[in-house]
Amino acid sequence: MKNNSMYDDCLYLELSHHTEDRVFPLHTSIVLFLMSYCDTTSIKVFLVPNEDTDGSPFWKKGMPANIPTNILSQEELPPVVRSCRLPALVKKDGNFCRAGLAVVLRHIIQRTCDTGCNRKDVSELLGFKKTCLKACAEVSQWTRLCEISIPLAVEGFLKNLRDQRADIPPEILHLEHKFGEPVRVHNDDKIRRQKLQLLSKEKNKEPIEKGSERLLGCYSDRGADTARDSKKENKDTEVASLELRTALSKLTVEQVPTVISREQSCIRKVKTADLPPLEHVFAEGLYFTLTDVVLLPCLHYFFVSVGDCRDDVLKVLPLLVRWYQRIQKVSGVKRAAASCGIHLLNLPVALPSAAVPVLSSSDSEDDQAETTDIHFRGGPRPTMNKLEENGISAKFTSHPCPSWSLDWSNLPVAVNPIEGKLSSERALRKQQQLDNIISIVTKLAKPGDTIVDFCSGGGHVGIVLAHTLPSCQVILVENKEESLLRAKDRCDDLGLNNIWFVQANLDYFTGPFEIGVALHACGVATDMVIDHCIKALAAFVICPCCYGFIQNTVKSTFPRSQKFKSVLSYKEHMVLCRFADQTAVQLPVERRIIGKKCMGLVDLDRAWSAEEHGYTAYVSSMEPDSCSPKNNLIVGTSSDCCLNLTA
């Protein structure tokens, strides 16, 4: 399939069978809503029907008229797109794919800004420092809510309605709870002082002097319920509109409007901790961002679907209702919604019922983990002793190819890691790290195999593999666009045609592969890569990193293996993880030895977990040890292959 030369990017969206009033899956509706809001016309859209999609023309009424659209079958998709979950966006050269909701949405915004449209409301969607929904779902609560939790919860709610009356999803209740949390934004001290001055002016214009605590106390009496106070809904008062005016000003001018030219001296002397909190105007605080764009279609269809139960639901979700009504005041939102067939509701703002804090599943898991082990003793030695008493100690298998090395001096410059802007000393260590991984991969790989470099960064591992194994297809999977673009530039210089680039969170890569590699995959990323390889029945060669960032997540809990779980609690395992990071060369030798043992135990737990899934796995050390403070290797295969697995 050839791309139209007018379009640098082609976007592939899922089309599935839905009712007449909800045409697309939520992810597709969200993408189209953003494109309409941004007036994006330089991206060609392809709708890809699912197996359950019939030939009804309902989808046409949900498509913005100015967006060119074609229907495409699964078989006609570009090969790199068939390896990813939709939505996915591919550059016209066909080997660089952006996949996943957050990644695709951010690129649409950046692409719109790059065309010179000079629309501040579009650029501001990325938020302060342009980081809105940039972090992956595993480390960012907002990305997890917007990309996974809320869309899945609403889709599930809509599906359950067909069978029975469904309860409000806990994810929606959790979002309501988050809307009641204090707002933290850049320069909020200034805005909070303006709010305090307006509160003072409201109170019969009394000056706040030494007894300013009296006013603050009066405010605090109702401060916790400010967002829920029906009087605050009077949009004619200055205080009620301060946050809203501040928020909307961000879309048109650079600075917050000054309510009063200068605060009273007594206002300036009030401690920051004593200032009144700001109320949520939009999802993440004061400003309309990409987060709001994602949540609007989700919550709209949720509110539409509750039908006869709407009044009861609105009483439970007063903050979300206020947000839903307020977001319609943003210029361009109603126009964009109408062009996508989303007919926004005019909901009555209900008085709140008694609010019950709702914890996310990850919060409750963490709290439970913190309280389950009443006999917990801190420090690495008690934990290691406990393991040794149960016959568990760090085990390191000899490296199968300890002296293997590439002839770096005869390789093209663009293959050498020094091309990645590393110093000569770091480049040498990086070469040694690559030698350790590539030596094992070359023993495992067969012609025609697909090798995936997860968490690839600038592509140090994947580029060398693509160059040295031309009969294999190499795929770089990385969430950071800047790193992946650097890797692509290097590959273009080399003229490599057996390498693809996928900017996505790991879960959005779904293609088959035979070998997975990762060099210094941080924290739980190592466990995600191992799980992904096991699911694909692929071998893996992984060098972990950042053990201190390991923690329970929705998908991964620790310890990993049954052997470790039978001995250690979560908190005891976390002790091993924290001390496993103490291997830096500047630390005392004794601490580094303990750190290495803790590294070995954490990775042994990972290897044993893989063995419980039918793998042969072992932990080894890189040669030489000095190539990295984090020099462990976890190697796993679904069969013994040709590796030396003897200790």
C-alpha cells in the first residue's frame, strides 16, 4: 500500500460494531475528537474493522467532515502496524510507528503545532513543560487513568448495561476522588494569594492583619467542602470565577491575569501553608490539557448510558458533573464534539452526597503490603539470612561467551556507541556491555528470526544486532520519541533495511518474535519484558537496572517466584531491591559486595519465576565486572538451546 504523497503520516484506528449513538470504540472517538479540536487535516486516517464489525454505514456520521478517511482490512495494514495495538500512526517511509493512545495523541498535537498554525490553545494541551501524558502508564497515574483504566471501565460499564443494571465503576469513583484533591500547579502561590485577597474582600472587605488566622479559620471550616459548596456555583462572584478565569486565560495569553494590582502587605506575609487551596477547574488542576480531551468522550458516553439512573449517579459524582459542564465552556470543544457526532449534555449540577474516599487498586495493595508482616526486620542481612536458612542464596552461572567481542575498530562509525554522544570511557564500557548481550543473542538467533530490543533508548543494542545479523528483523521498542529518532538517524546513515522503530509503551507491541533483549531496563520494566517474552514463547537476554524503583504494580507483584514468596514478604523483598542499587564504584567495598548479592537474589527470583512457566533460566555476570555497576544478565529460553548452563 502506498501512502498519498500529501500526507507524511497515516493513522490507523479501530472500527468495531457499536450502537447507532456510539459509533466508535472509545480510543478511536478520543483520537478523532482531538483531531477535530486541532483542525488536523495533514494526517490520513484509515479505519480498520474488527471481525465483529458489520457493513453498516454508521461510522460515517462520527467522522469529522474535514478528515480524509478510508476503510482498510487487517491484511492490508503495513507490517509494522500489524505488530502493534491500535491506534497506530506510521510515517510515510513505513518503518517508524507510533502506537498507543497517549503517544498518538501527543504526536497529533506536535504535528499540528509544527505546521505553523500558531494556535496557543493546541500547544497548551501538552501542559507545563510539555509533559502531559508523556510518562508511560506504569509510572504515571494520569497516563494509566486516561489510557487504560477509564476507557476500559467505561467500555465494560456499557457492555454490562446490556445485561443488567451496572454499578458505577470504581475507576470512575476514584477519578471523582482525585478531582477533590488539592490543586498543585506552577506559580500556584501567586494565584492562592489572589484567592485569599478575594476572600478577604468578600468578608465585608475587612483587612487581614495580625488576626488573619481568623479569616483562614473561617475559610478552612468550609475549605474542605469548597468544591462541593453549592454557593460556590454562583459564577457571578469573583472568588468562584478566579480559578476558571485563570484557567481560560492560559489558552489565550502567557500570564495569569492580575485580579488586584498588588496584594495587601498582610496577604504577602501569610505563610504558603496557610493559603487557601485552589479548586480543580480541569482534570489535572487549573488548565485544560490533553487529559481533559481524553476524559471527555469517556465520561460523556458514561453519562449518556446511565439513562433513568442519571439523577442518582449525578449525586455521587458532583465534581465530575461540574467538570463536564465547565469543559463545554472551552472555546472549540462544542464544535469539535459536534463534528464527531458527540452531542454534549446539559447536566444539572447536583448537591453532593456524603463523600467516601476511594482508593485505587494499587493504593490498597500498597497499604496491605505495608501492614501484613508484623515481624518485619529492616536491613539486608536479616533478609539474606532468612533466605539462606531456607536454602536460597545468590547463584551466578558462568558467562557462556566470556571472551567474545566484536571487532569494533572495523565496524562503521554509526554502529559504534560513541556515535550516541558518549564519552570515550563510557563508550568503551558500553561496547563491553553490548559484547556480553550480542554474544548470547548470536548463539540463539537463526536466519529469519525477529529480535526485539525493548526499552531500546538510542538503539545501542538493536543497531549493532541489525548490522551484525542482516538475516534477522530487528525492532526497537521505546517510549521516548527523542531517543528513537536518534536511533533512526543512525540507521538511516547505515542504510539498514532490516530494522523497525516502534514508539510505544511495551504493552502496545503485540507482534510475534523469537528473542527479546533489554539493556538496563529500569525497575519493573525488566519484569514486563520477561513477561512479554514468556507470552510470546521467546528467549530473553536482559540486563536489569534501577532495582530501587521496583514495586508492586497492577501487573507485577513481588516476590515473583513461589520459592521466594514462601519465604519473604513484600517489604522484605523491597529491602533486597533497595540495597541492590548500592553497587556504585565510589561506595565502600563491603557495601558493594552486599549490593551484588542483593542484585543476585532479586534476579534469581525473576529467573525462578520464568522457570515456573517452563523456561530454562539463569543469572550471570557481565565480563568484565567493571563494565557496569549493574552487570547482571538474566537469560531464559524455552529450551536448553546451545547455551552452557552449568555453574
